[in-house]
Amino acid sequence: MFSLSEENYLKVIHNLKIANSKNASTTLIAKELQTKASSVTDMLKKLADKKLVNYQKYKGVSLTKKGENIALNIVRKHRLWEVFLVDTLHFNWDEVHEVAEQLEHIKSDQLIDRLDAFLKYPTKDPHGDPIPTKNGTLPLDNSILLSNADTQKLYKISCVKDNSKSFLQYLDKHAITINSEITIIDKIDFDSSIIVKLSNGIPLTLSSKVSTNVFVNLI
Amino acid sequence: MFSLSEENYLKVIHNLKIANSKNASTTLIAKELQTKASSVTDMLKKLADKKLVNYQKYKGVSLTKKGENIALNIVRKHRLWEVFLVDTLHFNWDEVHEVAEQLEHIKSDQLIDRLDAFLKYPTKDPHGDPIPTKNGTLPLDNSILLSNADTQKLYKISCVKDNSKSFLQYLDKHAITINSEITIIDKIDFDSSIIVKLSNGIPLTLSSKVSTNVFVNLI
DNA sequence: GTTGTAATTTAGACAAGTCTAAAAATATTT
DNA sequence: AAATATTTTTAGACTTGTCTAAATTACAAC
């Protein structure tokens, strides 16, 4: 139905929209896909011809309803496979991304339906990201960034934004994971770092780069 | 490392070698890959440049040691995924081929190692075909074709040669499956059909096309 | 052995997706 | 508002894998 490249473009446009809540730019898409801006322009024209994106020269790009459905389906597959890799095959959460990037392009509705059932219909992936339903809806979430959370209140970590190996391994080292409980003890104005307490009770300083990549929920 | 096309060519050349025990011909490869003979010639030259096949114009092609290893690895992945689809996701054995054709190209040694462990190191796929080991050895098998088996002796079905939906569904209809016990009661010279008895005791006539696509072992 | 047929290869073309280099449009700075 | 910098697009080329049509080689029958 759609090529590997087309699917990757749609996915990236979708992710950029979620992250920036505005039209995706040629340059950002190129950076995400490790390609050149000129290649992106070429592909955007093709996707526009197929009515998968709304594209106007120099104005960035957004997904049409049809493009959005395809993108959500890819994201659904990606996240279900991540659950499989972690829960069933016992991968660590920092090892699954590259493999899931490949598995998400396998074309078989039956496969995904059965995988979903086998995994007991999970709603979140190992990084806390919601899994789109079969009909393409994403449950909304009232999580906030840890950097925006209040001091002295008890939160639960719900999701990590950055899925890079280095970030996830950093979190592992400090026993920070999905569903960890966390309280901000103090906020340092100077560099926007925060001092937090986890369930082990030992104070820990987190940089602003860390706290803006972690989502939490008030308990 | 290798492209999808390259991997498919190597796999088909390997399968043709197993099936015909001689060099694969351009035309047969083309038929298997649903492509044209001229395309095959082009690709064989490229594979020869990469030292994956021994190719001489007009003389057919065989795999080098390097090509053989890659092909066996693809076959290993294909068959492990088939076991997963049938044993874990409860696919029927006639539904797994197309999906496994996609899954076999996923590149991750870790994934296959962990899948292998999760499946408890299976040695045969759902059609009875042996699963190559990690270091590329295929256990040899003393199975014979049902069409070559003796009358009145008790055999066990070990493998089916044709993996097509229609053949597998035909076998399902008559409750013929891997490990079924079977005895040939009579052989009909006229059309080479045979009359067999399964565990239900009811005599059943099998055409020569069927009996040449089923392997059995003497019990 | 010659002849006809089938298999194979060559030559040239095409589509998808990418690239570089240059041009055009937009944004930012002064 | 003009000058500069950045982003985006265009034009033309390249790679991979495929195709058609024509030429060549191998094989089988007589």
C-alpha cells in the first residue's frame, strides 16, 4: 500500500505535530529522517498528490485525515512491538527503539490484532507513551512536565519524552522509571535544576534537560 | 548490510538448491521471485561481484559459503517467526507464510536470540522444516517422500513440502498434520495414487500430487 | 550436424528515492 | 526598510532494482 519511506515521513510529520503543535517544517523533517531538505520537498509533493498531507510551498506541512490515520497506525504498531520486546522478550527499555522502527512497517492487520490480544491490550508502551487504538484515537493525558510541577507534592512518573539510549540509561542508573514516585524538594533558579526525592529518600539533583523530558501525574 | 532484494535472491537460490540439488537457473529464480529473467541476470552479476554467488553466464548459479550463511540466517529467521506465529499468536499453519516473509528481513541478532529462547529453542517449524542453528547448520533428516514409502508399514508425517494455503487447507480438512500416523494400504499403478489409513481408521485416497508433497518417517 | 525452440543475456529505458549546487522565498537584524 | 542570514525549492544527476525488446547461447529433435 505505502512504501517504507512514505510511512516514515507520515510518522515523523505526526510526531513533530505532537511535539510542537504546529505545521512540520522541511528542515525539521529532514533532521528527523537524517536526510536533506531537498529530498523532503520532493517527498512532500508526492504525499500531497496522494492527499496524505496538506502542503503549501514554504508553509510547512500537516497531515490530512487519511495521512493521520496511517501515521497513527504506524505509531500503534511501533508501541505494541515495544511492549512485546520489553514484556515478552525481556529487552531493556533503552534497547527497543531501533528494532521497533523496523517492526512497525510489517504489513498484517491480523498480526497486530493477535499481538495486541497476546499482550492483553496494553494502553501504554514501555516509555509511558499511549498506544493509539485500532480506530485511530489517542487517549488524552493530563500529565505535566516535571519541570512545571510544584514543590512538596507527590507525583508519579507517567512518561519519558526523550527515548534515547543515553537518557534512558541515565534514568536507570538513578532508578527512575515509569510509575516511580517523586517529589520536588527545591527548585534552583540559577540553572533551573531541581532537587527531588524518590522512594529511597535520598535527595537527587536533576538538570533542566532531565526535568523537561519527564512527564508526571499528581497522585 | 544487505538489501531486501539481495536477501530474497539468496534465499530463493538456497531453496532451489535444496529442492533440486543442482545450480539454480535464471528462469526458476525469476518464477520464484515473480520477476523477469533479465532482472535476475542483472542481480546475479551484482551478487557475484559481492562474492555471494558463483555465477557463470548461461551456467546457472550457486551460493558461495558467505552467501550460504546469509541464506541460512534468513531461513532461520523465517522459520522461528513461523513458530512464534503458530505457537504464540495462534495462527493456523496456512496463514503464516506471507507474514514470515516480511519478518525474516528484520535485522537484529538480539531479537532472534531472544525469540529463540522465548520459543524454547525449537528445531522444526510448523510445516516440519528444520530450523538452521545460529552457526548455520541444518540437521539432516532421514525422512522419505510418502510416495516412496512401503505399504502396510506405520509412518509418522514429518514435514510438508508445499506450503501453499490450498494444500495446507486440504490437509487440514482430512486431519492430516505433522506427527499424524499414517499407513499405506494400497498403491494404484494407473495414476500413482495411494490409499492410506490414518488414526481414525477410515481409508482415504491421496493423489500423487499429495503424496509427493508429504514427508514421512518410519516409526 | 543442422535446425528450431527455449533459456539467457544485453542494451537501453524507467520509477522511486536520494543527492548537490544554485536560485528563490522568508525571517531576522540593524 | 535595507541588508543579511536562514529556510525552502528547483534543476539536474545518481543508485537500486526493475522492465521490454532484441540478440545470443544452449539444448533437443530430427
